[in-house]
Amino acid sequence: MRVGNRYGCWRDEGGLGRGLLNAMASLRIEVISLFPEMFSAISEYGITSRAVKQGLLQLACWNPRDHTTDRHHTVDDRPFGGGPGMVMKIKPLEDALVQARQAAGDAAKVIYLSPQGRQLNQSAVRELAQEEAIILIAGRYEGIDERFIDAHVDEEWSIGDYVLSGGELPAMVLIDAVTRLLPGALGHVDSAEEDSFTDGLLDCPHYTRPEVYADQRVPDVLLSGNHAHIRRWRLQQSLGRTYERRADLLESRSLSGEEKKLLAEYIRERDDS
């Protein structure tokens, strides 16, 4: 679907993007990308798709190629100073940003998904979920002209210390993470608060039917019906997992007296087994 230079990030056989109709969405995200079709993966499936249909999220894409004047729709050029690869040109990006701002408003925060950015975490996601509008810049090639970043980008975020082909996948990760925190986006009111990292800890183990599979039983406490014991077990498992797998998270978290006791018990039982 295409309306002018704006791409709905989903298919719409009727020819008019639902993104153009969701004027009451609680969060508006505009994406500037050379591959807007990639975002149908999140606009047509899962929690993000449901959020779009419910009017909780308004999502649209803008392609810098639509703002080129040559026959090849050139959006990149060789870097000054030499070196491998190509760099995205500033003018097509600026023109796409102008249209994205017209849709999202001048107050929209502009975020560039970049390996040089701060690493995205749940605390940052929680802050972004409070915004009314966000514009995401998904780069390609060796990156984008630094003058565009200096003039227009408010924040740079990375999703990890590894190399990807472009900013589209990081943008989708950010959109999914933020959407989960929008009121009404999840099926259960407590789901977002119980996710890993929401309280600074990794998640506890989860089990479902059958009770026994390949001689492995579900922990008895989960079958007990005692909600206080279940809460205590889950908290202890979360503390233990975090201690074993992401001890760095505990360094920035102040443990309560109960949590210290549960973690000490976990470590003692592990060492004795």
C-alpha cells in the first residue's frame, strides 16, 4: 500500500492504509527506511498488529528513495576520505524526515538506530513508551551522513554489540518492546510487569501441562495452590537465574531483606546439590 510518499507498514487490499485512520492512537511511530516492506512483519502479526488494530499504536514508514530526483533513485554515495562501502546521503533523509514530522508533529523524538548508540534496556524502553510520537531512522550501508545526525537526531540507540545489515531489525525490536508497555496491548494486565527485566531481574522458569514429561516433573510448589509459596519460589528462581547468568544486573539493584535471604538459600542449595 502506498499513499503519496507514505507507506503503511502493512497490506491493505482496500487501498487506504489503516495507519492513516488511527488518529486516536496512543503512540505514533514513524519509520524512515529504504525497506518499508520489512515492517509488515510487525504490523501484520502478533501483539504489535493487535495494537495497531486496537488504535493503541499508529505505525507508518517513509522511504528516502521517494525524495530523489535521478532516474536511479540514488540515496547513497562514496565516503569522503575513501574506504569501503557507501554512506546514505543527507538530502533524501532530510526530506523524508520533513514528511515524518508533518505526520508525527515537531515534538516527536528522533531516534537513530546505530551501533554507536547507547545499549537499549528495559528502563529506556519504559521511558520511550511515555512518548506521544517517535521517529525512527533505520540506516543502511556504512551508515548515514554525520551532519544529519548532528542536525536532527535526539538519541542514538543500539540493541547489542554485533553487526547487522541495517537499522530495520533494531527498529522492529524497539517497536515491539515499547508496544508491550502500552496500556491494553497485552492480553493480561500483569504480563508486562512480570516480564524479564521489568523489575531488574531475569524471568523465572515456566511450565504447563503435562505435569510429567520424559520423567521430568513440574516443581511441586507450582501445583500446591499456595500463592504465597509460589510467589516466593518464583522470586527466588528469578534472583538465582540473574545471579548465575547476568550478575551485572544485581550490581545496579538494591535487594530487599527477603531477596537477600532467598538468594542466599538458592546459592546454598545449588552448592549442596
